[in-house]
Amino acid sequence: MDATALVTPPYVAGPLRLEPFAGLMLAPARVGNPSTGRAFARPYKDVSARLLRWQAKGYVSRDAEAALYLHEYTSAGMTVRGLVGALDVSRRAKRPADRAVLPHEGIHPAQADDLADRMAEMQLNPAPILLVHRGSDVLRSTLATVMTSRPDHAFTDRGEQQHRIWAIRDPATLTTIAIELAGSRALIADGHHRYAAYLRLQRRHAGADGGRAATDFGLAMLVDQEATPLFLGPIHRTLAGASLADLRDAVESVGLHYEEQSQADAVAALSATRLVATDGTTWAVLDLDPGSGEAAVETLHRRIVPALPHGPTALTYHHSVDDALGRARPDQVAVLMPAPSVDLVLRIAEADRLLPEKATSFQPKPSLGVLIRSLRDAPADPS
């Protein structure tokens, strides 16, 4: 097997479960601080001791009791709210109908192994993976009631994200949340490799005699995409070693349409079924097949790029249009991408398809250090 190949991570089986855990939290001045990453740097086996030293100095706090956490954060005017808990990854889905967590991008096995090794050495899940789902009316009402109380934590971090956190410990509320999540299905928005690392840790250290181990769970934040949605943005491409003429030949050879237009008209044409390409001087619109059911990024990577007569010698990803256009030149074409809809990504994941690498960008992500999970803690009693 090619060690660089992308593979599909296993599917976690339902019911979807988020369990309480005793959260570790960095002091507000440390959250969003560029220096915070050093707390999780090599040697990884020293990270737990490092955090204990920080705890003694007041840089880290640890909740005495396990809880589910409702975490609301605001970044650049966007507010996102989600439940943070220990995601049960102990069961594998045997049928598509059993799947509770849906990946939409492939993973590099070696990278997932490395992350699993790091977590094992640190004895931590340093940050939650981001999941999105459609919450029920009952769940939304329950969380709205939680928010009528004063938050347990409220602060602005060094990166200027604003945070409010409620610790949920009321048994009746936890039971309602568990019932409402049980039949839900979540899409991975960010953290595919960390998700795969959770599954590797679970397999390596499964609970003895059917008991529950800390590695049967992984830290996750579950966002209701209809209540406080994450923004799904595009990731643009540059194709080194390929010219616009090469791109035209490839597009036409697979039965699609290529048309050169003015810059203004080309940019205005960008849509779910149209890509825009430029070498910095000439602009073109690529009309895709609207009936294919493919995301634009799938068509580019699976049909157009393989048909190029030259290149690409390298493919680079860009989160901003300006960055992509700044790299465009006659022998390096910039391709501006549309953002796929969340519904389309979900349909693709449910159809057992994987999007190409770097196909989606869910934003904003919470700052590092708001909620951390220790693997040294025993799992909470089942809810």
C-alpha cells in the first residue's frame, strides 16, 4: 500500500454519545496566545507534567466534577455554539445505517498514527474535533434553558475570541441531551486526522473485559449547523507546471466547456457549477456538469487534473483569493473554487464518497486551550 495514499477512516457506530468529562482549561491570558503551542511541544511525554506545573502557577484550572460543556465563542463577529464532551468511539459501524460520525475527507494513516502516539505520550486530547449536525427543537430548547443561567466562565482570549462556557451537570438535562443526540448523525467539520487518531488509540487500549477505558472516547465539539452555523468557505488551488492552454485542453477533452472572459465577467460567474481560472493575465470560466451530483472540487481533481497534458508538478492550496491570484503566472494557473454547501458535503459523505484533500474550510475554529481532556481520568459513569 502506498504510505502517502488517502484512506477512509473507520465509521463510529451510533448512538451518538457525548459523555461528561472533567475539563482542563488554560487561563484566559494563555488561550489564543501563540506561545501556548509550546505547552504541547516535544517531548510529548513531559506535557502532562508541564500542565501540572502550570496548574500550580494558576495557568491551568481543572474542574473537580465531570460535565458536558456548552461553549459559545465569537470571532470576527461570528458566534458559534456547541456541546463539548467525550465522544464515544468504542463501536464500529457494520452497516451504513449504523454510522453516527461521517468523515468527508480521506486521511494519511502515518499522520493519524503520529497524532495517536502524541496523544498517548501527552495523555491528553489537547483540542476538540469539530462536528456539525442538525439539532432537534427539544435540544435547542434545552440548551437555551442552560443559557439562562450565568456562564461558569466568560472571557476574551489573547486572540480576541470571546468565550462563554456553561458546565452542564444536572442529571435531567444530561439525560435529555443524551436522548436527543442518540439518533443524530454528525459530519466532521475539522479534525479528520485527530478523529482517526482517536480510533487508533481506542483499538490499542480498549477497555479490559468490556470495561470503559479513557481511550474509548475522544474530545469533540458538536455544533448545531442550523442554530449557530460554522462558515463553510472555499480553498483555492494553483497548478504549477500547467498553463491555461493545458487547462483548456483538459476541460474540453472530458466534455466540459472552457471560455475566456474578462476578469470582471469571470469572477462574477464563479458558482457551484463554474470554476474560474487565470494565469494572471487571461481569465477563463470552466462550466461543469450540473447534473453530475459532484462537488466542483471533485470534478477538478477527478476529471480535469488527470486530463492535463502537462503538470501539475505541484498543487498548492490557498484560503484567500488574493493569495491564489498572487501565485498565478503563465506556467502556474490559479483556480478559484466555490464553497460546497454543507448539505452537498453531507450527501457526499452519506454516499461513501470522499472529497479531495483540502476541499472544505469550516470557520471560525475555537482557540487552543479553552477545553482540554485528560486521558488519565476514568470515564464518567454511563448516562
